[in-house]
Amino acid sequence: MNDIIVLSIESSCDETSCAVIKNGNEVLANIVSSQINIHQKFGGVVPEVASRHHVGNITLVIDEAIKEANIDVKDITCVAVTQGPGLIGSLLVGINAAKAFSFAHNLPLIGVHHIAGHIYANHLVQNLEFPLLALVVSGGHTEIIHMTSHLSYEVIGKTRDDAVGEAYDKVARVCKLPYPGGPHIDKLAASGKDIYLLPRVMLDQDNFDFSFSGLKSAVINLVHNAKQRNEEISIPDLARSFQESVVDILVGKTLKAVEKYPVKQLLVAGGVAANSGLRNRLNEEIKHYPHLKLIIPPLKYCTDNAAMIGVCGTFSYLKGERSDLSLNGYANLDLK
Ligand code: KG4
Ligand code: ZN
């Protein structure tokens, strides 16, 4: 059988990325151009600024990926691109580049769901085996997903308000840490102590849903109250206390799901999968489930990247899914 070589593009937020994936699990190239430095001075992603930078970077990352993969354009089987969810202007830059490339080289075009991509990043570590559960933790999503076969997703629990990454970023902001706050809180938490009493919202409820806005508000109130009273807050201790609460909730709910759904694998997906507290706790807890395999992608495949889109795109291609030049971007898009 011929090799399946997917050229994939991801531009849903503030990373412009192009990858070349061989047979669904070999990364021949994964070029990621991050705009973090540009958005840092605004304290968050400015959508219009992000779109403009994607326009400036997109052809550069595509050229670089092809060069690094050391392939000829005629070796490419199809083009996969993030269709949503994400910032609409940013998505459209990647989608239009993918359309142009597929049209110019007469290649099939495949739209990929961003969260499906995050889940399929795990396939770069180990072949997915079903049934499985995926804990999706990103800047915009917090979900537990049950999968019984490739490309079929059942969302069994999700956040009712903020996503966990969003809570990290907002807590970081009140602590005057740079955007994106997750990695900074994570780093500080390592040297802090869990001394501030913070809520574990919905942890004892008998469902797989999450809520992070109460926890976020509790941290913000703690900082504001201390300021009014002229009291000193230890940021490392607050970071640690916040992270302990987040990890208790995420791991607690995930283990509840593992008890109910007899699965072979537990995957972790999305930017917050890079969190050391979460990784460590899951690695400990999984020891109590000898039949369950925990998979967490390496850090570079946790945050946004095109490699994950190429992996998912490979499975969509094999299933016969095709998009055409009417492919559109969607700021909100359900995982079907
Ligand atoms: O998946 P991602 O790159 O983009 C979205 O699809 O949203 O996730 C970005 C989120 C940000 O909120 C960022 O603060 C968070 O992932 N993040 C982390 C860590 N690294 C990235 N959160 C906690 N700990 C980390 N080490
Ligand atoms: Zn993402």
C-alpha cells in the first residue's frame, strides 16, 4: 500500500502551524510559529492581530514544513485543516491556504475538528485502542469524551462555565503573570505550598461535569481582599493551592468516569495536558488501574500544533471523509 502523506494546517488561535504526517503516526515535520510574544503585551489573544499574523506566516510555515519533511509536493496524499472551533478570522486564514494548496495540486481536502486533533495527538505516542476515555483540557474546552471507535465521540461531561485553561489564564492575570498563564502558574506551583483554602466545585456531584468559574472567582477575591487589607499574598503558595484544587477536580471526575466506563485507555488532550501537577497525579492514580493504559502526549503535542490535525486527518481520509472548496470555518463547532 502507498504511504499516506498528509499536509496539515492549524491556525485556530495564536499558533500558525503546518505539519507533514506519514501514515498517521510519523511526524516528518511540525512547524509551529507562535504569536505569544505579540499578544503578551495585551494580556491575551487579540483576534484581529492574530489573523493578520497568520496571513503573514502561513505560506512560510507551509514552505518550511515541506522542506523539513524532505518530500516532493507530488508525494502528498491530501490536505487537512482545522475547521473549528476557534477564532473565526484565524481559522479562515488556514482554511483558505489549505483550499488554495489542495486546488493548485489537485489534492483532497479534509476539515478537522480542533478538539479531535488534540485527542489524536495521543496516537503519536501509542495506537489508540477502543473503548477509551479522553480528558480534554484546553484554553476553550474541558470535557470527558468516550470513544468506542475511530472518529466517534460521545461527550459524557463538560464544563458548565469556564474552561480550565481559561481559569489558569485569568488567575495568572490577577497574579500579574504573563499570558498565557498556565505554564507560569505551573512553574510557580512547584515551589509553593497548598495553604489557601479553595473550593472543589462539583467534585462530589454524581456526574462528569465541571465548573471552574467559582474557583477562579475565589482566587480573584482572595487577592483583592488581601490588597484591601494590605496583606501580603504568596503567589507561589496561591499558584500551588489553585493547581491542587484544579488537579483534584480534573482527576476526581476522570476517575469517576473510569469507574463507570470500562475502557482500555485514558488519554489526556489539550494545552493543560502539559501541566506537571496533572501529569504527576494521573501517573500516580493510574497505578490503581492495572488494566488501564494512561497516554499523555509530549509537551510539544499538547499545545496547539498541526501534527495532531494531520494525525486525525489521516483517519478521516481513510474513512472517506472529504471536504470541498465550500469548506467554511466555525467559531463554535460540535464534536460529532
Ligand atoms: O490547547 P491549547 O494550546 O489551545 C486551545 O485550544 O485552547 O491550550 C492553551 C491553554 C492555555 O489556557 C494555557 O494557559 C494552557 O493551555 N496551558 C497550561 C500549561 N501549558 C499550557 N495550563 C496549565 N499548565 C501548563 N503547563
Ligand atoms: Zn487547542
